[in-house]
Amino acid sequence: MDFKFTLCGILSLALAAAPAEAASRQTSEITAKQKAAAPKLSPEELREADAVADLFIRRFRESREMGPTITQMFASGFDRFLAGDSSWAGLVGLPFPLIEHLNQAERVRCYKANFSIEYIMRLYLFAKVPLDSQSIERAGSILPPEVVRFFESNQPPQVEIRTNEEARRTLAIYERTVPFLRDHLISSPPEETDQFKRNLAAFEKHLDDPGNNLGRPVLRTPNREVAGYPAGTRLIAMEIPFHIGLLLVREGGQLKVLFAMSRIPPD
């Protein structure tokens, strides 16, 4: 885990918030017509999705790791999602070969740990660094020295993981990183800093930008089975601060999280 790469990658996501300019007016008009014709979420679904997002953020603030959040908020399809192929790995910043060498229980543990690491790093980062074009130059210098030393002495393999033993050693590094970062980066709530609040206000504008296809909850109805849910199931995709994606599904009469991602793919 190269901490400089991690920080720079997170900053790059933030600085990419502004939507790209359309290639042509005709393309923009086609996209607008497609959006207008697409099925819409009901007002009640929108309220429910926003409530789930707020609860997700609150639960992580309470525990500072993903285990309790998964237990309390995730749908039964989450385990099936991880049990399939390893294509989901890139959505949480994990190398594909690592996942291929882990069993189901280890995949869940790896997801919990790495998502927690990425989320903690973002909370810390956005309490320290403004979202501007100069921020990325300072990314490597904002970590406390003890955290830098921890990362330097806890590096996963720098080559492709080829064995189950290497994968489990990497998982062990991820799992001991979570409590260390929790104690050394966010023991004081980053959400209460002025810098975090300014960044949050700026990010809310990004979420409301008409050019952001995932800024507010949108309906997805896949034409194939997903994690045991049949084709045509109403899934809700949305983005929350800072560049975290949630995929929601209705189960037992209420919306639950099917998957949370720290790397949102292009629409």
C-alpha cells in the first residue's frame, strides 16, 4: 500500500468532480432525451435513499470501520456479490489477483478492511486539504510521521499476488492498518473541522450538478441477474461524500445497501 499513491488517488477523484464538457451539442441533446425518457424514482424512493445514505454516514462515524455497518445495513445479496467473480475488487481499490486467492469469508474481511482504510483516509484528507489544484502537491506531507512509518513498514507485496499465502499476508496487513489509522488519524472527529465543512459544502454542489449522472439517487434496472436478484430489479445508485458510491436494493420492505464502492466507475 503506497500511502502517497493512495492520497494522490483520492485527491485526483476529488479534483475530477467538475463534469467534462460535452463533445457536441447533439450528443448533449441525445443524453438529455435519454434521461427524460428513463424510468424515474418515486418521491418516496428518493426520501428513503437519502435516509439510507445519511444512516450509512452516521454508522461509519460511530464505528469507524465497516463491520457494524455491513451487519446493520447491508442486504443479503452482498455476500453473493462478493462470491461471484472478482470484478468488484477494482470498485474498492483492491487488486484482482488478491481476491482470486481468498475464500468467501476472507473476501468479506478484505472488503471490510480496505473500504475502511479508504474511507478513513478520505475523512482525514478532507479535514486537512482544500479541494483546489494545488492540493495534490501537498498530499504526501500531511500524514503524521508515525503513520508514514507504519505504511513504510507494512507494505503489501509490490508484485502480483500468486499464492493463497501471499493473499492472506496482505489481508493481515489491511486488517491491522484499520485500527492503527482509526487511532492515529481520526481519533478527533475530522467532520468537525472547518476545512472538512468547507469541502463538504463544495462537494454538495458537485452532487447537485446536472452534469453529474450519479450525484443524486438514480434508478438502475439491469437486464440480467445481479447477486441473485432477477433482471429488472429496481436498484438505486447514488453518490455520497467524498466520492463514495452506494448501490441500494429493496429487501424485506426496506432499502438496504447491496454494495458500497470507494471507486465510482464512469457511467
